[in-house]
Amino acid sequence: MQLKQIARDALLKPLQAVSGIVERRHTLPILANVLFEQKGSSLHVTATDLEMQITAVADLPGKDGQATTVAARKLLDLLRALPDDAMLNVEATGSKMTVRAGRSRFNLQTMAAADYPRISLGTDQLQTLSLPQKDMRSLLKLAEFAMAQQDIRYYLNGMLLVIDEGSLQAVATDGHRLSWASLPVAGSYTRQEVILPRKTVLELGKLLDDGDEPLTIEVLANQVRFRFGNVELVSKVVDGKFPDYNRVIPTSHTKLVELDRAELLAALQRAAILSNEKFRGVRVVLAAGQLRIICTNAEQEEAEEELEVAYQGEGLDIGFNITYLLDVLQHLATERVQLAFGDANASALLTMPGRDDYKYVVMPMRI
């Protein structure tokens, strides 16, 4: 493999796009490498962790059919350390890759491209939909923070993607809170649900642009393929039954409070400083005309915030994990939020006034 007089960024950008999924320690040493394949006037750069595979294509002409693999992190760190305007000569022969830039020369060990594992694509394409990258990016951001981490209920360690007639929905829950977001999509689709692994969701969020460039989603038998810009991401889906989220979302709460999102967030952030570091509890005390936020800790310290609200109903004293409230308020881009309460033992519902495309449910905790 040979690349002559190429700009540093021409190789760095596709390498950055794929290297996020490369594990530093792996049972298979070759999985620490990225695969370089020359196909006509394009260089295909591929990384995989056996669950997900990302390929980025760069417009770099070379000899067709040549391929090799090299340590992803080492090459990435090396390219980042070179000057921005560096011009590179890259040559891979035998078990070595040589990178030259000006008076600098680096020899990296390579492994055979033939030994590199690949995810074989399923042939049964069930559905395809297309939407702007920024829409998918914002949809993921509204739900991903509620995903579980290392839960024994493995299907919670990911996000449910629901394709329905005219809409695409994202749902995530860790058993203590649930985030549901929806956006309209053009076209008619058969209802279908797939669970994307946590790592796939987080990687997609990093790679998608905040622009109108198109993203194509292809649902296969046990995989999902995302194509956008010069990147293709293929991911296996989680085989499991996601909980019935519609049963979790309250529909009959009568204690409604509308608040300024930034004001509520700031009050919670201040109160959280004196919350119990282990349990992270906060009391929300609702009364006529006011909502009080109270945090205490093991040192008998206390924080109390009082917000003025247009509420004249029955009083309520309810506890929550303050982190779950901070998470949602930090991810919403709305000016105002609405909180709906039942009693002290019922989950609370957070929505955006006048909109039905987002719902956040948080379970109470005893304090």
C-alpha cells in the first residue's frame, strides 16, 4: 500500500471517524488495529469491535486492491502530533508501515488484512428511511442519558428505536427513569422496533453532524446500517424484549406545574451541592404558589430553594434522585417545562408545554 504526498488531515479525518470503537485491550490483538483497503481512487478505513463496524471513505488514490491493518491508537496519536500542514508519504510493505513527514519517519507494525474480522451484512433488508442528520442527532441526545449501564437486564443497556407510520421514536430507561422522544419522518412505514446497543448510540451521537445532510437508516434482519457523508456504520441489534413503555408513562396526573427550565435547573444545581453524595436525594415540596427544593446530607447541612409557581391545588411532598432531574433539564433546549405529579408514591412526568414529542418519567424515592 502506498500513498504519496497526502495532506495530514486527509488521513486523520477518516481515522478519527472509525477509531472511537477500537478497544485498547482485547482478546483478539488485531481488533486494536484499523483496516486500510485501497479501492480504486478511494481509501476505505474500517474498525470493528465485532458488535459494530464503522467504515469511512477518503478520496485518496492508490493501487487498487492493496490492504493492510495497523494499530489505530498509535497511528491516530502520531498524526495528531504532526503539524497541521504536514504532507505525508505512507508505505506498507511486509509487516511494516512507514509514515514520512518532512524529516520525521515512523515505522509501525502491521498485521495481515486477510485476518481482519468483518461483520457480514444481512441480505434481508426490511425497511429504509432517510432524514436529516441533525434530527437524528437531537433525537438520540434526548433519550441516551436514560440508558442503563451494565444492567443485568441487558436489553436496558441500549436504546429502543421505533419506526412507525410517519414517526421515528427513541426510548431509553434504566428502570428508575424513562425518556421518550419522537420526530416526524416523511413516508409510510410498517411499525418495527429494534434495540441499539449503548455503544452504538453513543458513537452515532459523536459522528452525526448538526446539519441537514441526509442520514439513511436500513433495518436488516438482526442489524441496522447507518449511512451518512462518507461514513457507514453497521451495528448488531440487542436480542431482547424491551419493556412496554406506554404503561409507564402517566396519563392522569392532576397536579401540574409550569416552570422556567433554566431557573429550575440553576436551583437544582445549587441544591445538589449539599445533597447526600451516596443517595443524591432531593425533596420537592409543592404548595399553593410555591415549589420548594430541599437537599440535606450526612453532615446535617441543608440547602433550600424556593420557586414561585402558578399552582393552587393540593400540597405534595415527594423525593427524587436529583441527578435524574438535572440530566433531563440539561438535555432539553426548551424555555419552559411542565411537571405533572400524582401522589408521593407515583412517578412524575416532565414534558414541554404545547408539545407532545417528548416525555420524561422519573420514579420517586424515599428520603
